[in-house]
Amino acid sequence: MLRLKGDYLAIVTLAFGEIIRSVIINLQFTGGPSGLKGTPQDSNFLWAFALVMITLFCVQNLTDSRHGRAIMSIRDNRIAAESCGIDVNRFKLLTFTLAAAFAGVAGVLYGHNFSILNASTFDYNLSIEILVMVVLGGMGSIRGSIIAATVITVLPEALRFLSDYRMLIYAVVLIALMLFNQSENLSAFKSRLRISKLFTGVKTNGR
């Protein structure tokens, strides 16, 4: 996996997730196909909100740190990052480890919200849904990912009254949002917003 990049890396990580799910289903101490039962239901909205805030704080500080800039340079141009002396494999492992740690925290919250925890819940479709959240929100945009995750989570429930047409409308809305996200007008607006923030920072530093 450390030798791959782009779409190939995404495909391999999705396949690796399927392998782990299949292994967990066939283990006895995880409850097998029936899953774990009797999990204490002691997670609530306050716990979730507090941990989301902590996660955002950690991710934002990582992005602004030296390690975060190295990770973003690998994302933008791996060859240029290697030419600057950045250990690509080391920072890839760091990224995988941090992502797995945050996913583990989310899994603990999820597990303590239901009395039954089954590995079959975390299937290929859920991985694709999470990937859609990131793509729809914009690669590298924390704010956009939060908005996209909220929309994708709330939209199916809001369309429940439409019964048979609910998933069709859900898919059409997602396609429309992705097309709008790739439109030239939105890209120009984001560019103007970034430039305005840059000039604001220059004025602040000048004072």
C-alpha cells in the first residue's frame, strides 16, 4: 500500500477494509456473524459532540504543524516531497495510524450506542458513503467534510416520507451537489474567498 497512490491506493484500502471485516466475522471473541451483544448503552450526544470537537482541534493543529505540511506536500506532489527530503513512507504510516485511531474512537461511540455490534454493518457501501462525504465536501476541507457528512446523514431520514422514491431522490441530490461542487462558478468563489483571507491576513500583520 505504501507504494501506491491516488485511485489505486483508495481501491486497496477499500479492499483491505473488506478483508478485515471478513476476518472479524469469523472470530469467536468478536461474537462471530451474530456480533457482540450486551454492550452498555452509555454514549450520548454530549460525548459525541465533545469528541468531535477534540478531533477537529487535533486535526486542525496537525494541519498547521510541520508534520501536517509534510503530509499535504505528499498529497499534492509526491516526487517534489521526496526531493525535499520528506520520508514519504513514514508520513503515510503516520496518516494511516492517526486515521485508524480516530475511526476507533468513532467505533467505540457507535458500539456503546447500540446493544448489538455487528461487523457486517461496516460493509463496502458504508466505506463508499464515507468516501462520498469527503469528495462532496472537498478534498482537504474540514468544514466542507462536516457539512457534507451532515447532509448525507440527514437527507435519507428527511426523505423517508417519500417511501419508494426516497433513495432515488437521495442519489439525484448527491449527483447534483457533486456537479455543483465541481462547477467553475463555485471554484471562482472559493478562489476569491482565499484571496480575501490572504489580504486580510496581510493587513492584520501590517498592524
